[in-house]
Amino acid sequence: MAEETSLNERLATKEIIWNLEDLYSADDTTELERDIAKAGHEADKIQKDYYGKVATLSPEDIFRLVTRLEHLDSTLGKLATYSFLLFTTQVDNAEAGALNQRIRELVSRCGKETVFFELEWNRISDEQAGALLKSPILASYHHHLASMRRYLPHQLSESEEKLLLETQPVGRKSWTTLFEKIFGNLKFGPDKRSEEEVLTDLYNADREIRQKAAAEMTEGLESQSHILTHVFNTLAADKMISDRIRNYDSWVGSMNLDNQLKDSTVETLISAVTGRYDLVSRYYTVKKELLGLDQLKDYDRYAPLPSLPSAQIDWNTCKKTVLESFMDFSPEVADIAKDFFTKRWIHAPVIPGKRGGAFAHPCVPEIHPYVLVNYTGNLRDVSTVAHELGHGVHQVLAARKGYYNSETPLVLAETASVFAELLVFNSQLALIEDPLEKRAFICQKLESIFATVFRQTAMNRFEQAMHNGRRDIGELSTEKLSEYWLSTQREMFAGSVDLTDNYGVWWSYIPHFLHTPGYVYSYAFGELLVLALYRVYQTEGDKFIQKYITLLSAGGSESPYELLEPFGLDLDSPDFWQQGLDVIDEMVSLIE
């Protein structure tokens, strides 16, 4: 605790705590309780007013109904945001956990009462739906209503859908909460350090410190492996059952549908990335020489080159770096990002009971997003802050489209975050004069790109092996999951890094596999898309900026294919993905 306090004081993050009063008061729960009651009452009223009538409604009636549903979902979104954010910084607090579960149960109950609309809307004929959607009054909901119908082949009966919603609070989300509680309370090594502190040591210049951190991480994960293996198996089985009863052809089919992508588009992306794993082995072969090591071990992957600046960067310097980089690109983007710092929309310190990692949470259009980071002051953390603020800016811009149209498909949700990282990287690189420091800095960026493109794709391959294995074999042992993990990671490194058996259990700390199965390819999608977009920016200059802001402001009001049309990008072409991979190739060649 003293060490964490000292770190936060040294970096000036101790007081960088988000203000949740913009959502609800912690001292007076009157408004919170009123919204809980109002949501339950409105769900019942909507069910009473419209159940069994959707096929007979006029465009005006549908507009009134969808508007009411949107307001209800927005209220539930506000409640869920508050309870989640409250819980995520104090996962060991029973009261915060109880409120989070209570809101989940409320969302489930309201969903059970209003699910009839989607079921009835999807059952009307294409001709009737098409005629209704031509009405000008439904223009603002056109994409929302039209895209809803893509789920018809996977829709169950009303009683089945209601039953699934009824049991949802004790289903996947309950298991992911258990996962969060495990890691919120888990301490590593004799010093009882947090996950974030141990993982930070993997970036230390001292090899012994890196090796010790890796050993502590492995030991901590193995101490919980019996629980984590059960959690992973349970949620893999949960998805297996869900996919079967909903008639999805593959484990990733539902994610592709959510992302509004054709399966062939995702297959083209994965094939393009795995086809260039040679870039990873080429780079790490060079890094081994630059570090003067006979062999790179798994704990050496993130070792900084000797010339990389190692001084800790305090919070105010981080803030200045990010905002100036944003300002050089667009004053509008910088002004939005500045609000996160000045209006207390960020939670930055490393504290006990706080979940690891980082995220940006969109909340509801009437309020604003919140950002969580665990700031330890290294260069990588500056990039993380830029990444999450990119998400935040995107969410603020998209909120203008309303609650339903602001939810961006996951593959485009990474666009602004990765673009923000690239802006900060290029502005920092321009200030470095020493060639060795410049090389070290480029190497760090390359490793960040590798983590986003190649590692996330290898993780997608692990997910495929896990889900298919659970379906073909049955319950998977810790050893089997570790075998999947090592084989898919080793394929990426192709012998350039020695992945020890101790690294085998490291699949078990990655929350994406549990929270959002199939999500991780979105990172590779976003990175390669941004590298292509950045080339367009370098060519078009200011003309690009407004098109880019228009893209972010569109949120989820159109499909990814439609949103990217103004940039002339073809997501189904292997050549498109190769553009981004060629940029990475050029960076590797520069280091070589």
C-alpha cells in the first residue's frame, strides 16, 4: 500500500479520480432509486401498451415506441455505467458489488418485458418492413431497425428469449464478475503486488527483474488455475450452447454479425496477418542482437533497448504530450480530450481493489464517457492514455447520434484509439534527435503494433482452438488450454522467442476471452485500418481531417463498409490489409 501511495504521489495521480456525481450522488441515493423504479415501471408500461401489436403499427406509432425504448435503455445504461464504474475501482467492496448485481438484474428484467419488440419487428415481412422504413419519420432509426433484422435467423421463441434474459444475471456476467474479483484480490510474489505492478516489471531494463516478475505472474496464475480453468470452460460451454440453439455456424459467427461484417472479410484479415508472421520473427531476431542476448525468453519480449528513455513521466507531462499531439491534428479533437482532464472524467492511480488494464466507457449521450487507466509513468502508459482518450473522443462525437446510433461496431471502435496513439508517437518521435534513442523509440512502437496486430491475431487463434476444442473434446484441462496457448503463440514467434512452459498458463489473465468472445481480432482490424488511413492523411492533409471527424461522429449509424466508403477502402481486398502490413514491413526494415 505504501509503495502504491508513493508511486501515485511521485506521478501526481493521487487526486486523478473520476467524478461519478455526474451520474448519481454517492451520498443521496434518491435519484438513483427513482431511476431504478422508473425503468421498471416504463418497461412494464411499454409491454402493456404494445405487446402483440407491432405488425399493426404505423410509422408514427413505431417512432413513438422506439423512442420510448431508447429512453428506457438510456436510463438503464446510465444506471449500469454508474454501478460498473463504482465497482471497478473497488472490486473487494461488497456494497458496490451488490449494487452492480442489482442493476444487472434490473436490466435483465426490463429486457424480458421489452424483448417482444425485436421479436415481433423481425417477424414482419421484408415488404412490410421496407415500406415502413421508407417513412421520413423513421429516418433517424433506419439503420437501427434495418440492422436489427439481421438477427432473425438466430432468433428464438419469445418464451425462450425471456428465459435466457431471466437467467442472464447469473450467467456470463456473473462469471466475469467472479473473474474480476479474483484478480482484484490476487497478490503476486512475496511483496504481495498487484497484477499491474508485476506486468509493468516486464518492461524493466534489468533482466533479473523481468524474470522475477514473470515467475511471480506464473505462480499467481497457477495458484488460481483450478478456478480460472473452470471459469473458462464454463463460459466456453455457455457460448457453445448459445451458438447451437441460435444456429450460428461457427464460434465467431455471432461476433461477426454484431460487427456487421461478412465472415469472408474477417477470414481475409486473419489470413493476411498470419501470412506475415515473418515480420515478428525478423524483428525479434534483430532485438536479440541489439540486447546482446544469446536467446530471447518470453520475459524478454518487452525489454527496453538500452537507449530508450527510462525516466518516469508524471501525469502533467503525459497530459501535455497527449493534448499537444491532438491539437496539432485537430483543435476540435484536442478540446474534447481536454475535458477528460479538467472535468474529472479519468481515474488514473494504482490502488488496491482496482481492476487492472484500461478502458473508456461510453455511458449515455446526455452525460459523457469515463476513462480508467492504471498509470505507472512509463512511455507505454502515455500511449495507453492517448489510446483511451481516442476512444473517449470517439464516444463524445458519436453520442450526438443518440443512444442507439452511437454504439460503434467493435472493429471501428478501435479506429480513433489507435489513430490517437499514432499521433502521439509521431509527435514524440519528431522531438528525438539522438539516432540510438530514435531507434529504440521506433522499436517500442513496433512492439506496440505487434501486440495489437500479431499478438491479438494469435490470441484469436487461441480462442478458436479453445472453443472448437470445448465443442469437440469436452471439458478442457489447464494443460490442454496451455497447450493451445503455447502452440498459437509459438507459431507467431517462429522460434525467435523461447516461450517457456511457465508461460503456458498466461491465457488465464486475459479478460477479453470471457467478456467478449471473438473481440480480439478487432484490434488487428483497427491497427491495420489506421495505418491505411494515416497514409490517406499524409496524402490529403487537412481535407482528411474533416472526413475523419465525420467518420467518428457517425457512430454506428451505418455499417463499417458504408462508413469507410469516403476513404475508398475495400475491406474485402487482401491488398487493403497488405497496405498496413507493408507499413510495418518498412518499420522492421528500418530497424534491420
